[in-house]
Amino acid sequence: MQSLQTQNYRNLVVLTGAGVSQASGIPTFRGPQGQISEAYMRVADGNNVATLLPEMWATHGAARGRLMKIAPNPAHVTLANWETKWRDGREITIVTQNVDGLHQLAGSANVIEIHGSLRRSRCTNVSCNSEPFVDDWTPDESFVENPTWEKVPRCSVCDSVLRPDITLFNEALPLDELQRVKHALRDCDLFLAVGTSGAVAPASEFVRGAAYNKARTILVNLTPMETRNPYFGEEYLGRAEEILPQLLD
Ligand SMILES: [Zn+2]
């Protein structure tokens, strides 16, 4: 595999998905056919926040607990090193669908989290003026077995229940973040999507934006695109943590 000769580019946007964190031991919640279990779907559905928040905390809070023992893998580290190397007026923007915060832990500074972060909580009261905050609250065993509203963590400002600061299914992506992505894509001359499907939004829309601006567009994923997205000019198949160090050499 040839390196991408990154010295020829000035503005790089890297979209990362679940495949980038897999080598760190983060489960994707998708089966071999890409399906999501019904039980997980219930607690991952934004329409259920009002009724199932305790169950959501049991699942996502436990996942937060596991996150704290997980380290970035060579895919994260390669991207972070690249950012350090790439100063002198060049920009690297990482746009991630992952909620694990591993890019930042590896040292990446310019990261846009379009699905939020499991490391943060936020108030469910939309008129509360508190901001999302880094939170290490995790449920104990008895909560996981028997999640109750009384034990759901509460906002220190207004005492409403808190929720994980992640975007659930049926919820809109955060507007500020999308605006930042749009801005980054406008100046982008090299676009990589790594460990994410090239066919599904938002990857499919982001790559179209990059291609429209005449960027070189590349997909790195374990499996080939089911329906070919014509906006990707190149496709490399394999594990992110093995391919990225070669491409970005
Ligand atoms: Zn509040």
C-alpha cells in the first residue's frame, strides 16, 4: 500500500466510525449483518428518554464504566501523531461518530463529536442553563440489575434528571457540530472516512460535500461498500489500526 503523500494537502478531514474503536475493545452493538438487538434499540431510542431513562443509564452508564478502562489503539494514535506533525498552517479535523472520547485521549485536539460523548452528562431540562459536563458517574451493580428513577443522577443546578450527552436514535445531530463540519468540508482537499460505512448518512453526505470541493476522497473500512458511493474515489479494505499507519506514513 502506498502512502497518501500527505505533504501535498493542506486541509484534511477524517470521519471516523465504530471500526476505529473496535481494536480498543468497544463493542459496536451491531451483529454480523449490521443488525441491532431489540433490547439495545429500546435504550438507544431518543423517544424513550422520558420513560426509560433509568434503563438507559443502566446500559450507557455501564458502557461509560467500561470506557474508563479502555485505551486508544494505533488508529487513534496515528491520527493524533499526524496532527502534531502537520502544523505550519495546515488543518486536520477529526469528525467522529464515536462517543468514546478516545481521539482526545490519544492527543487529537481538533475533534468534532457529532454524536456527543459518553464521558459527559447533561440536564434533561431544556430551559436549564447548565452546560454538558464531564461526568464519571457510573451505576453500581444493584442499579444495573434494578434501575429506578430515584437513583438516576440529578442536575446540580435545577435538580432535574441527567442523561448521557450522546445523540440517540431519532434525535437530531447537534447543530453547532454540523456547522463546524460543513465549514471544515468547505476547505478540505483530502477526505478520509475510516471504519464507517460509505453508503449511510452522514458519511455519504460528508463525502459528497468534500468531493464537490474537489477533495481527494478515500474510504477505509473492513467491508466493501454494498452500494458503491460514487463520491469515494478510492477504497482500502482492512482494519483501521493496520491501514492508517501505512497510508499516513
Ligand atoms: Zn438542570
